[in-house]
Amino acid sequence: MGAKSAIEWTESTWNPVTGCTKISPGCQNCYAQRMARRLQAMGQANYAAGFKLKVHRHVLELPLSWKTSQMIFVNSMSDLFHKDVPLEFILDVFDMMNRADWHQYQILTKRSERLLQLDPQLEWSDHIWMGTTVENADCTARVDDLRQTRAAVKFLSLEPLLGPLPGLDLTGIDWVIVGGESGPGARPVDERWVTDIRDQCLAVNVPFFFKQWGGTNKKKAGRLLQGRTWDQMPDVAAV
């Protein structure tokens, strides 16, 4: 339930929760659902129920066994703030992140309302980063929820980017990731949407990371934006 990751903006994944349910347009072609079905077919025990939400207490202490500091994406195969994840378990995940404090953790949610609701009960530390996904202009309220939390590092994942996001309020945001959708049925991304977000980030000095163009063959499409890669990361020392 932990592995080296091919995701460009992290190093490893840790999945104490697996499975999810779809709540917005960005979920339509969920990569995690496809992967869960594949792992189920391979007989992976933690995916015996496919993409049905499950918590896995037996992997809670996995970060303690990783002695070398690394960037860890928490629940790449789920959403920690799903309504069916018990508060007690969320608190246990935060406790583990605080115990294994030589790592940096990246949590990403579409359920920003529950994140904000639970924020006062969460033990935030500087090495725990919190992000929310915004795929189109209808989802920008998630940014306001995130902004009100006590997370030291707040980031946006604008992936899959499904429409333009003019006039993003990046106040209090420390990092922006943008990516097109990939895999079967991938919906196209417009270069103008990407460059507009990049320019908004540059204007207010927010680090910008362009992950991919996506499409049915994301490797072929690559990740060059106007001839260069954008791999900017938060300056943690300045946050």
C-alpha cells in the first residue's frame, strides 16, 4: 500500500484509504478507479472490493519504515476527507504523519467542505501539505475552503483541467499544479487555459508546475509548455 510513484510532483504514495465515489466532472474518467479494478483482477488483497471505499489500519505505520526522507502523496487511490472515512481514522493518519515527521506529505481532496469542517481538530505541521482539486470554474469555491484551513502549505491541483479558470484568487496559495486528462476517453485541454493560469501564477509569484498535456497517449503528448518544462515547487522555507 506504499510505492514509488510515477506522478511527476511526488516521490511515493501511501494509501491507508482506498476507493471513492464520484462527486464532480473531474471524476468522470477516474484513473484510480481503473487502477483499482486492475489491482483487484491481479488479486491484490487491499483491492478485493475493487473501488469500494475501505480503510486499511495495517498500513498506517508504513511511513515509519521509510527511513529516507521523501515526498509522499497520501491516498492517491482515494480521498481522505470522503464522508465515509471515520474522523477517528483521519486523526490517526495525521498522528502518523506527525510521528514520521522526516517526510513531507501531500494530501489532496475534492471534499473541501469536510476538510474545513474538521480543520480545528487536525494536528497540522509544516511538513503536511494540503491541496484541493479544481477542474473548472464551478469548483473554485474549494479554493476558498482550503484558504481558511490552518495548513502551512496550501496547493491547487488543476487536473484534469476541463475549462478556463480566469481570475483565480491565489491569495494564500503556495503552489499550483496543472494537467490535462489522460487515459481512455480523455477530454482535451486548451493551451490557452494553461498559459493563462501560468501567467496568473507568475504575476503573484506562486510556483507553477505543469504536469502533462494528457490525452490517450500522455507520454507522446509530453509536458513541454511553449518549449520548456515547468517544475516549480513551493519554497517551504519561505512559507
